[in-house]
Amino acid sequence: MQLSKEEKQQYNRHLILDNIGEQGQLRLKNAKVLVIGAGGLGCPILQYLTAAGIGNIGIIDHDTIDQSNLQRQILYTHDDLGEFKAEVAASKLSRLNPFVKFEIHIEKVTSENALNLFSNYDIIVDGSDNFPTRYLVNDAAVLSNKPLVFGSIFKFEGQVSVFNYNNGPTYRCLFPTPPKAGAVPNCSEIGVLGVLPGIIGSLQANEVLKLILGLGDVLSGKVLTYNALSSQQLIFNFDKNESIFIEKLAHDYEVFCGISNEITEITFETYALYKENYTVLDVRTNAERQIRYIESLHIPLQELEERLHEIPQNKDLLVYCKSGVRSKVAIAILRQRDFDKNLVNLKNGLDAYS
């Protein structure tokens, strides 16, 4: 395989680098990378991998574009609201680099599809924002023997690492057990500085290029932390835990993370038919509720444990949020506090019924 004349023009600044050249660019062209999530981290990851000439890029994301995404998810505009992120991302990235092939997966990563998906790629990049997905992706990468490029963000800080590289340490070596349900909120609950995912996602893309090209020191057994307010960047070392064995995927990673335990779910249509049977609780943020809501009691997830006494217990409780994830966390908290009535989750959250 050789580069075309147009490709040589497109990748000129790589070709003139001594450590890359045409052979290095061909390695990028032949690579297959799966990016999980086309959101805050996924946008810069996808943009730089596309620009660099990764020949085959998979995008898996089942979410649609919301106006609140635009503050940091810089692939999208107001014209894209309501569209699937994976489809819009692939369309726009194809215009950035027509020499890249995209495979779109509009679905969640699950225990049922992860191993089959991962088998088609060389490197997995995690741009997810929740613990069940992170543990699932880690375990599937280990079982598939694929390196995993990890990134996470929290308000003004971010982390980057590479797991399972040459049988090196994994995510479970760093975090053997998940945090208590609701203990670590995501950016939809507490916010995030808009440029931070751009920085962390770019660092993740950098690790992918290093892996493919065999350049530099890969962040295996290391965690790079970045503070956007101080611009301080630190690297911490951690060892592989030889006592951790992953033999198969868990059936339900939400159960593993204490979020779900056979939670009853109903659709919005079912709720509409039997709404008189439920007390309804909205656990989204104040800002989300100002945009739209269904008639309900409102207690943001971060305030739930302190305000449990405000929830009447004369009816079953239907809990909802944007996508159905935070509401499951809320149900886990309520179960821990022995809530007296049945707890029901609004399936896929409010956005599914807009």
C-alpha cells in the first residue's frame, strides 16, 4: 500500500518529520481505532485522529446533540441539535479528511456487544463519562488484548493513562473497586470548564499516535493529571496488581457499580397512562429543569441524601433525569436509605420523550 499524491499533500507535515515519514504515515493509515463516546472528550480525540490520518475509525455513541453540549463539544453547532452525535461527527470529519473510513455504531457499549466490537480494532479509546462504562471497557479491552487509552475530566481537572499495553496495568489496578453510587458526579451535574475536555482529549489522541508509531514513552503504568487553573501537570506511577484476574465480562456493570439491581423501568407512555399512581422526582440540575420538565418534585442528585425527608412515601416513586443514568444512582441511594415505597426509573430519561 502506498500513499496517493493527494494524501502526501494532506500529510506533508508528518512526512517531513524524521520519526514519522511515509512509513509512519502508512502505519497510521492501516490502523483501526475505536472511540467510545463522541462527546466532550470524543470530539477532540476524533478530530485529531482524523486529521492525523488514522485510516479506520469507529465511533460508538447512542446520544443525540443537546444545546448544553455546545459549550465544549466543538464538532457540533445549533444546526445539529437533536441529531445523533456519531452520525454528525462522521459526516463532518469526512469533510476534514476524505481518506479516512468511519464506522458508526449508534448504540451503547454493553456486555453483549463489547467483545465483538473490540475485535475489529487495534486500539480502544475511552471517552465515556461514567463508571459502569469504564469498568466494562477496561474488562473488554483486557479480554480482547487491546490497549486502552483512558481519559476523564472533573470540573477543572483531568486524567490520562494507557491501560493493558503489552500486558501492563489496567484500570482495575488503579481503581480496584468503584466509588459509592453518587459519590462522583459527572459534568452534567457539577459542570466542567469548556476547554478542559479539549486538552485531555488531545492528550489521549497523542497517546494513540505514540502507540501506533512506536514513539516516545507511553503512559502505561502512569497517570497524567492536569489542572486547568494552575496549568500544573503531574505524572504518577502505579504498578500492575497481579492478583486481579478478569475471566469474563460481568452481566451488569451498573450492578457492579452499585447503581442498578434489577431496577424497574417504565416508558413515558406508560407513566402518562398511570401517572396518578406515582410521586415523581426530578434529580437533574436547576439549570436543566429551567429548560423543561414534567410536573414533579425537584431535588438535584447531589442534594438527595440531605433532602430525603422531603419525599412523600404515600405512593410509588418514579425518578427521572436526562438519560436515565443519574436516576438509577438516585434509586441506589434511596434503596440504601430503605425508602419505603417501590422505586421506578423513567427508561432512557426525559430526553427520549421530547
